[in-house]
Amino acid sequence: MGEGYLIGCNKCATKKDIDNAYTKHSNNSGNIFNISIGVGMQCFCNEQLEEIYKNNDTMTEDINIDKIIHKNINNGFKFTKYLGYNPYYCENCKKLYNHFYLEMKKDNKIYIPEYICKKCSHVLKIIYIEWEKYYNENKIIKINLNGEDKILLCGNCGNDQFIIMGYYNFD
């Protein structure tokens, strides 16, 4: 089972931003984030992921990445056990995205998709959110990016304080 969080900037998030945050392709200004972490019943192991792609379905929702995945499958790559939804961060425009993380391996070659920021076209970096520190640090969300501790900033106003507006489990 996966878990999700809806977080919003406590300075500039509006009711409209919050209402739009639950839509699959919400296009907010960087002040509301819907973050899913982990896997649900749709895809919780590498064998299921392989079956999804054999049926020409997708988990990445990115046509270019899916083409590479299909090419890799045809060339003998196998999915590893490392898969699931994770937050990705654009250091340039301070936006969080939610993408499906996966690894494929053949011999000593490993493929991990690179997701691109829809706003500025920079390569997104996977981040790890330190939720346990959130509750003790004045609504500041600490993230770990490339092994470096940082603070999540609102992509709209630069504020560093967020409110957890919702929590959910998904299958």
C-alpha cells in the first residue's frame, strides 16, 4: 500500500489551488503538491510491472520514457524490485512532481528514467522528504536531494512553511 500527502504553502495557497490539487494533471503555480509514495495493488512488484508494459500500458505516463522501456524489454532488460511512486524536485523552479520510479537491469547496465520539468525542461531529481522532522520544525519540510539536506520552498512565493492538508493511503 502506498501513502500520499497533500501539502500547501501556508502563505499563498488559495481554495482554488486546493480544489485543483486532487485532479490528476493539476497545473498549480507551485504552491500545492499532491505527493504519492510507494506502490499500490496496481503495481507492487517487478513481475506486475513487466506485465503492464507487455500489455502496452504505462506507469510513467511519459511517451519518451515508455519507448525506452519497451526497447529495453526487447533487448533483454528486466525490472528490478526497486519501484514505486516518489516525489521529484526541480531545483530551478522549485516545483515538486510525482513520478513512478523504476530500475531496469541487464548484466551490468542499469536504466533509471530521467523525468523532465514541465515548466523549465530541467532534469528532475528524486527527493526524500523527512516527515518526522516536519512536526518539530515550524512547518518547514526538510528534503534530501542528492545526499544534501535542503528546505522545500514554495515555487510561487519562496515561502518555506507548508501545511499538510491531507493524508491518504492508496492501493
